[in-house]
Amino acid sequence: MSTISKNIVTIQNSKEYNRIAHVYFNRKYTNSGNSYDIDLKTYIKPGYFILDFGCGPGNNFNFLLSCKPKLLVGVDISQKMLDYANLDVKNNSVIKLIRSSFEEFKINIKFDFILAHLSFVHVQPENLDTILIKCFGLLNGDRYFFANYFEGNDEIKIMESEWDNEKEVKRYFCFLKKQTLERAYKKAHFEIKKIFLSEGKSFNRINIIAKKP
């Protein structure tokens, strides 16, 4: 298992997401709708408090708002991403935006649904237990949590890509075994209700719907 300092990963990924935030926004991923390989509306009821953990420029907001939440909290490590998200939601009192890492996030609210769509792909294996235990603590009982991960061999890699005019964008991604995820969810006291693999263009995703008993 490869390990890299959490600070190095956080600083590098934050810097690069700040750099490509305008590309995310201009590509209008905010209009992507429900692209989670599963019907999440089954698990979300009107009036819920929802946490979008790693919200970017609001990629998931259109879908989540269609579920009619009472409160939608978007958290991201990139201030630039949140600045772009705010362009679309600044007049919406339902939405609250917070800049924070997963590890440092604190709030005096319990949520009814937590979404981590392609954001926990940056969580290293040795930090997974801590993050999942945090999610368990943030969730109300008898409520659900959806996250997806890149399938792999419990390792972290720095991947280089191009985003329009932004060249040599280097971000750290983590690739996890299904068994590693199952052990971590069990340790955090989640009940895994559904776990399935979906094929991506570059990487396969492990998708997990879990419930807090």
C-alpha cells in the first residue's frame, strides 16, 4: 500500500481544483442531473437536510434541489469551486456553502442524506476509517449515505490531465479494493444496503449505499 502525506495530497489537490474550477463551471456539469448509476431519489424525501460532501461548483445541486430539501450544505476544499457554485445559488436560502477538507469539517447539524459523488476518490486508505466514522456521526439514524470510489489495489497515484487551456493538471487519486471498503464501513457501524460496480471511461467505480441503523 502506497502512502503520501495527507498535507501534500490536500495542498496539491486544492491548488489544482482551484486552477480548473472555471472549466468545471463552463462545461455546465451543474446540469448533469442524476448521473449516479442508481436512483438516489429513492433515499431522499422532501424536507431532508442534505450534505453534498465535495460539491465542487455545484455539480449535484440541480438534482438535489429537485428532491426539495429543507437545507442543502455544500462542502468543498477549493474556494474557487465554491465561488463558482455561489454564482448560481447566492439567492437560494436553502443552500449553505462551506470551505473545508473532509477531515476538518465540523457543523452542529445532523443530516438525513449524505452524498459524496466522485469526491471520496481522493481519500487515502489510511484516512478512510476516520472519514466514514465522521459521516456516521453527521447522519441521523435510519438515514442513507451514498459514495463512490475508484476500484484498485489500495493505492494512491498522481494523475496528469489537460482541462481545456489548463495543461499538466496533476491531482492525487486513490484506488481501493471492495474488501477494504467493506471493512471500513463495518468499522464505522454502517449497514451496506447496496454495493455495485459501474464501468467508467478511465476507471471502474465502486458505488455504495449505506444506512445508519
